[in-house]
Amino acid sequence: MENLTLIPCVDPKNPVESAKQYNHTGADAIGYYEEHASIETVKAIKEVIDVPLYVGGGIKDLEDVKKVLYAGADKICLGKAVLVDKEIVKKASDRFGKSQVIVSVNLGETEDLTGFAKEMERLGAGELLILAENGYAKNAGQIENLKNEVSLPIMVSVAEKEAAVETVKAVQAQSLAITGGEEFSVLDLKKQCREQGINVLTLQSPISFDEFKLNSDGMLTTVVQDYKTGEVLMVAYMTKEAFEQTVETGVMTYYSRSRDELWVKGDTSGHYQYVKSLSIDCDRDTLLAKVRQVGKACHTGHYSCFYTDLIKKEYKDDNPMNVFQDVYDVIMDRKMHPKEGSYTNYLFDKGIDKILKKVGEECTEIVIAAKNPDPEEMKYEISDFLYHLMVLMAERGMTWEQVTQELMERK
């Protein structure tokens, strides 16, 4: 059986911070459901999470669908809009693909659940969210009949995490949304699911700690790296207990040699490190941990412990993978702190029409250069285009992170 997808829904009173915490504690996806979902909130949530974002509430037509998906949502949930116009499902599916379209249905308001589901599947829905105000156990037979008739993945919803395991076992759904708003550890819930024989995605090491080669103190050397930038943050040490606690909780746990005790990084400072990946080297004597660092890694207040240069030869250290972000940062700095004589500020002063004109011109120059037998000219035109494109992005408040998130969806 495939893994159950656990989807905690954000606290409407503090949606961004709530989403961030669920992202850190093992959520497979995050739900944002409001009567009128805010586009700005969608954008803000997407900036702080790495998992898919499902959004529902107040989506009335294709224009709303477009706005929510363009703001960063990975899936939209259509509810009341379907009762008004079922064709919105087809329009959304045709435009964005059925994998991004969830349709909700309330058992208490639907006489023919299977018939409704068949029609939604025909129109292009990719998933069905079944709501049951009087509980799912009483409707398990009806849902089972539906699953035999349609191939749509089924999502169910509970208000409290205490009802999660019982609900999943009753209806064998592929996804579960928890809507109560009260924060909880998704990893703890996953542990409960696993104990009840429900498959969930958890951190598990295929190699036992006993197979690692330890140092003279009986510990495993651990190098810690920022999962996005690749910057080395610190070096620490793990015992078997520290390693197993790290795997179980998803929070980096070490052994403090000076205090002779387990040490959860962040318990004192709040600067937790959330596991993104753990790798062992070829000799199995050094662990590489890629983490999402909250705050600073070093007790001195520096982001990384490696801030003191001893020897440094002059060399070109431009990382091609970081150039776009570096140039964009300079452009944004010009926008925030104008510099006299700056061409970038000249473009900002002239406004959006001038910037768009330059983007169009540079795009045309690339086409012309590509027709030239010598491709060398293309690199200059592409560089000009990318620069003006970044000015446009800065003018409209769009970041490379937002663009790359969309780009990854095209894979």
C-alpha cells in the first residue's frame, strides 16, 4: 500500500508561522483552507515551506484558480463553485492539469456520491476530498463502493489529530487533512500511524548506526551543511542515541563532549536544525547532514562556525549557480537604495513600460544572434536579456526562488 499523505492545515490566526512549523515537523503537504483564501497569504506561506501547498476557499472561477496557482499553490480545492458551475473543473483541469485539481464533496449534502465522483473524474478532477460531518465510519461502505467505481485518489478530513488513525483505518484514504488549527507534531502522528500498520513517509536509515566507523571517543563525526546554499555550518558528534533520536524526530541531535550529555541543537537558543538529508561517506566514518537552519548555527552569532580565514589565496569564487541570485540582490539594493548614474535606477525611474520594452528588445536580439553561424554573440544577448528580466522581476516583486519553484514543476 502506498504511503498516506498527511496534510496539516494552517492555523488561520497565524498561517505563515504555523505552516513553517508543520514544514519542519514532517508534513507531506500543507493545507490552507479559508472562506476567502488570501493571495498574499498563499505567497507568504509558499516562501517558508518546501512541501506542496493545497489551497481552498472562495475559488469561484478560472480567474481565481489562476491567481491561487500563480501565487504558489500546488493544488487547488474546488467546493461550492462546483455546485454553481461544474464546468469549472474541466476548465481548471484543461488549463493546469488534473493533478492540480481537488474537488470536495459533503456526504450529508450529496445523494449520489458515486455518480458525483464519476462526473468529477470525467470532467478532469485529480482527487476527491470527502467531507463527513457525522464521521467516516458510518459511511465506510458508501466510500468503499465509490472506490470500486472510480480511480480518483480519496482525501478525508478530520478536525482533531486524535481521530486521524481511526479515520484512515475506516476508509483507507490516500490522504488525510487535519483541520483543527491546533498545532501538533506531524512526526508524532506518523509514529502513531506506523504503529497501527499505516504506511507513512518517515525518516529511516537503511544502514544501522552499528555499521558506522566511530572515532576514538566512540562517536560519529557529523558535518552540517545548509541544504540550499551548501555552506558548511558546523561540525559536531553523534552517539548511537543521538543518531536514532535525529532520525526519529527530524531535528539534529548531537552528543556534547563537554557536558557529557545529549544535545538538541536549538533547545537553548531556538536555532534548531531540521533534517533534509543524511549521507554517510565512503569509509562510513563521517556523516553529512543537510539541514534547514533556523537562526544562526554558531554560538558566536555567526551563521556558520567557519567564519575565520587563516589562509586565502586570491581566486575567482563566483559560483555559477549563485550568480543569478547575486545579481538580483544588487538590482534589489539599487531599487531600495538608488545610486546616482546607475542604469538600473534609470530603468526603475522610467517605469514598467520602459523595462518591458527593453526585455522585448533583448529577446529579439537573442533570436537574431541565434541565426548567426557563430554562437559567440548569443552569450552577450542572453546576458543582456537576463539582466533586464531581473530588473522586471525586481520591479514586480518576484524572486528567483518563486521562479525556480515553478521551473521544478516542469521536470
